[in-house]
Amino acid sequence: MGKKKLSLAGQIFIALVLAIIVGLLMGNHADIAKSYIKPFGTIFLNLVKFIVCPIVLFSIMAGILSMKDIRKVGAIGWKTVVYYLCTTAFAITIGLIVAYFAKGFFPVLSTSDLSYEAAASTSFMDTIVGIFPSNFLAPLVNANMLQIIVMAILIGFAVILVGEKASSVFTAVEHLNEVFMKVMELILKLSPIGVFCLLCPVIAENGAEIIGSLAMVLLTAYICYALHAIIVYSTTVRTMGGLSPLKFFKGMLPAMMFAFSSASSVGTLPLNMECTEKLGANRQVSSFVLPLGATINMDGTAIYQGVCAIFIASCYGISLSFSQMLTIVLTATLASIGTAGVPGAGMVMLAMVLTSVGLPVDGIALVAGIDRIFDMGRTVLNITGDASCAIIVSNLEKKREARKAMKKA
Ligand code: ASP
């Protein structure tokens, strides 16, 4: 009676703290955590992944249909892409500068006997070609976010162009969107349990000792993640988004904690949509900006790649020149477009960044053991960057509409 229900953010926070405590206590029984706790985390993540495709498809379509204007989609699109590219380039620059000055504190690990099998890399042009689907169902079956976005935009445009005759499709899309949003809401109610079951086995398996010699490299990456959030997102959200940074970060906490536990931007997408909407982002905008961001905008991953490049180079006794650093800024920004929003994807793309400046790909073996710990932080930054964009573009669109209305009046 009169009892206040704990907010979702509060529940997730408690789950996170419990997962760390229980994970540390289970250090000697990591196999039990892996066999009996992790599967429940996997079930939860599977449910989230199951709902992500229909949510992206129908929310983008519903967003486009409610705008009723193809040009408006273009206006949102270019603002989003420019913001994403600029913030990613800024992120990698911060990563390189801080790591350059911190490298004196980095351990110099032995590089003999290292081996890392890099995945076959795709060229930038292949990435572009891969955005366009060649089959109607494959994007949904393979959960290929960029292809789903293209599909949603094309069908959405077509419904607008067909007009009156397609009005039943218009209504159907709106209703389906409502239904899938409801399914998402139901699944998200389980997120505290999901967070606990995802994080606890990671802590039990990795424990405190694995961080050991790489503590300084990790610390550098986390300092850069924090700096980027504080400098870039605070400024952009305040100046262009018209929102206080404190309010922004507070509102984003549930999604940030979820990203930390799941290390997946795509998995965090439903919660990110909910958080940004509560912060005032327009659903039309966030339904387009967030799925795009979860696939192409990876500020945390870019920082991680910069810090690791400097660390690996220093282990090999190589000092990177200014032009090599510029190459890293460019390749890491492009690599982030091709990085999937799933755990560990950033490490795979690190191979491309290292190759671009002639560093040995085998060096990845130096950081591979604790990639998950890097990944948890970089995913938090990745999704926060997407959210900041949703807030900013929503605000800019609102102002544009207001200006248009004034002109008409
Ligand atoms: N796990 C990251 C994400 O989902 C990608 C990465 O591995 O850097 O955003």
C-alpha cells in the first residue's frame, strides 16, 4: 500500500551491483556461472534480438509514414550521418592523444610467439555494397540492420507515393508498430534479470586478476570514454539538443547499464529507444537515428582502436608518426561503419586499423584476453552517442518545423 515501485533504472543498477559481487564470489566456480547463469542471460538476449528486427522495420516505416514527406527524411538523414562521422573522428583523436601521453605507463609485453588470426577483412566499397539487400527476406533473417533500414525507407516512401490507395497499409504499419512496441515493453521488464545473468558469468570468468598487467591500458581507454562523453556529448546535447547534460546522462542510465552488461549496441536498441523518448526525443526521429547509430556509429570502439594501436605499437617498439595517426583517424572512422553492434566486433575491426599503418595484426593477441572488459565500456559510449544524436536531431527538427510554421503564418 502506497509503496513506491523501484524504477527500472534502480532495478538494473541493483542487478549490476549484485552481478559484480556474486561474480567475484564465484571466481573459483566460473564453470557453474557459465553453465547455469549464462543460459538465462542468453535467453534474455535472444528475446531482445528477436524483437529488434520488427521494431526497426516497423518503427522506421511508421516514422516515415507519419512525416508524409520524403524530403524530411533526407534532412534527418544527412544531419545524422554528419554528426556520427564527426563525433567518431573526434573520439579516435581523443583516444590517440591520451594514449600517446599515457604510453609511458603502459606495460611492454613480449611480442614473440604472438599469433592472431584476423578475420577476412571487407573493403570499404564492399561495406557500401552490403548495405543494399538483394533479397526481400534475407535482411530480416540475418538481422542485417542497415539492409532493414534501406528496406523500411524504400517501402515507406512507396506507401507515401501510392497515397490514398495504400491507406490500409498505412494503418496496418501503425498498428503493427504498436504491437511490437508492446512486445518490447514486456521483454524489457525482464532486463534486470537479463543484466544479472549476462554480467555475472563474465565477472566470474575474468575475475580481478586478468585485468592485471593491462590495467593501465584499460584505465586509459575508460578515461577516454569518460572524457568523450563529458566533453562531446555534454556540449552537443546542451548546445544543439537544448537539454541539460545531467538530465541526459541520468535519463540514459538504464540503457547505459544494459549496454555495459550486454556489450551489444543492437541488443540495447529497444531500451535506448525508450530512454531517449522519455528524454523528449521525437519517436519519428529516434526510430530512424538509433538503429542507424547502433550499426554505424561507434565512438567507444574508435577510442578503443586508437588506444590499442598505440599500446600494440609500443610493445613492438614502434613509434607512430603523425601521418600514421591521421591514417588511423580515417580508417577507424570508416571501420566503425562496418562494425556490427554485437560483442567483440570492434576487436575484429582493429585488424583493419592496424593493417592500415603496417602494425602486426598478431598484436591483437595482447589485448584479446580482456576484450570483453574494453567492450563493455565502449558499448556504453557507442549507444550514448546514438542517443545524443537522437536528442539533437529531434530538437533541430522541432526548431525547423517552428520556423516553417512562422513563415507560413
Ligand atoms: N560491442 C560493441 C557494440 O555493440 C561493438 C564493438 O565490439 O566495439 O557497440
